[in-house]
Amino acid sequence: MLFKLLYSLRDVFSPLNVFQYITFRASLAAILALLITFVIGPWIIRLLHRYQIGEEIRIEGPESHQKKQGTPTMGGLMIIGSVLIPTLLLADLSNVYVQIVMLALIWMGIIGFLDDYLKVVKKLKKGLVVRYKLVGQILLGIIISIWIFYHPAFVDIKSITSVPFFKNLELDFGTLYPLAIILVITGTSNAVNLTDGLDGLAAGLLAICFTVFAGIAYISGRVDFSSYLNIIYLPGAGELTIFAAAITGALLGYLWFNASPAEVFMGDVGSLSTGAALGTLAILLKKELLLFIIGGVFVWEAVSVIMQVIYFRRTKNQFGEGKRLFKMAPIHHHFELKGWPESQVVIRFWIIGLLLAMFSLTTFKIR
């Protein structure tokens, strides 16, 4: 908590007074995360090359992806490192909101690392067995649920969530809220993992989502702004702005290396951890339902896979031969096989993500 040390010296050097402002610390966190990524990125890529930690491209995937075989993966390590350092230095680590979201990032980062390690280093095709990965996600949801239910900071809001488009309307899940938390964390981390299939796609969309949540965290932690917008006031939630800004900066820095043609992929260590962090932010800020709009592209990607599987199984049972609803799922591969260049798919999905992000912000006034 470097900022507390520097702020305590404000009487000696008055300019240090700026460290009391969340906006200053958030901006500094974003810049610092970006710079750290630029510094450690090339080193991590060289390290991955040296130990031949490269992506295994599925044979059944689009033919154009075969040229990506061997591209260094596990680049999510640079994202996690670039997020943790600014957060540790500039956020209030005694803040329960910061503690919970950092737990989610690190926890799922470890699970993603194990998955990547087993696939890339140990050459186990399926990596970490799906049920073990699911157990890890569920355990994280249970821990966060217990933390929220028994921490005094959440005593009046522990099981409620905001309902978009309705003024002063909250939905109370009661004792079912832990189930909602598990579903949000599991669903978001897996959806981001599914989306991470094209150069820059997941990183760009995540940066958009975290930028929106940085703004929501800031206004939720201020009694004046939250009162004006008729949203739940969450004392202390403003500190999440620093984390959200840091992860946005880290993602933009990572995107420098992941833009087409990608020098590195984030791997499960990156997609599962950032997805879990995104879902946890929505939970802490009581915006679980709004997440369906903010992260609409991620939802679309996950739903396309579910629809493909259901349709294939139904047609197989009915006709003896399974048929595909899409040319390939997740949906971004469908558009690739329709003839869209990879960069075109990515940019158009980013545009949709930006439109959804802007629309999500209008819900605070359209009530």
C-alpha cells in the first residue's frame, strides 16, 4: 500500500495529497499496468519460446489457424503480473472489495495455469479434467458467497442485485444467492475462455468491459453520484476502480503483443482469471444482470456453443446424423468460415462490444 505511505507524507510534500483521490490512483494504476506489460511482455514471450510453450491448434478448427501452431501461450501471466503490482501499490488492501476480486483473479489464474501446463508442457490433450476445473470454479464461488454473507460490509445488501431499467428496484435472491454467485463466476470465466479464439478478440472485449466497470465502481462508491443515478450506494466499492483500471491497462498492453498476427496467446491462465475477475466485479457491484449487457458478446459466444451442442444432439437422435446450426462454434469461427477475414471478425465484435457497453450505461438514466 505505497499510496498510504506517500499520502502520509503530504504535510511534508503537499503534492502527495493527490493520492487521496481514487481517480488519480486509478489513472496511475492503468498507466503503470500498461508500462509493466510493455516491459515484461517481451521477456515472457522469449521465455515461453525458450521452453517451447506453444499453442496446440485443434485439427478440427479453421484451416487458417494452423499457421498459429507453436505460438507462445500462457501470456496471461503478463496480464496477472501487470494487474497485481499496481493494485498492491495503489489500492487499499484492507478493503474487502479489493481482497475478494484479487482472490478471484489469482485463484482462477492458478487453475488456468495448471490447465495450460498439462496441455502444453505435459502434452495432455485435454489439459485439466473439466470436472476438476469446474470444482475449482464452484469452490471459488462458495468462498466468495461465505465472505459476502458474513462480512459486515455486505450486511444490508448481501443477497440483492440491481435490476436494469427499473428505478430503485432490487431483486433479492435470499438463500439462493450463493448459487447465483457460482453461476456468474463459472459462466463468465468459461465464456471468456470460449471467446479467446482469435487474435485480440477477448483482450479487446475485456478491456471494454473493465472500463465500464471502473466507471460503475467509482459512482457506486460515492454517495452523491449513486444517489443522483438511483443506484445502490456501496461504501468502499470505489477502490475497485483502481483494480478495474489496472486490468484495463494490462489488457491494452497485452493487446500490443496479441494483435494480429499474435506474438503470444493468453491461454487459460489469462482467460479464466480475467473472466472470473469480471464476474466477481459484477457480483460485488450488484450488477450481475447488467453484466449480460456489458459482456453481451461473451454471452453470445457461450450461447452459440450451447445451441450448437443441443441442435447437434437433437438432430442426431431424430435423423441418426447430427447437423450443425452454425458452421462452427463458438460463433466467431462461424463468421470466419463464411469468409470474413479474422481481423474483420475481431473489429466488428469489438464494435458490438462498444455499442453494448454504451447501451449499458444508458440504463442508469432510462428508467
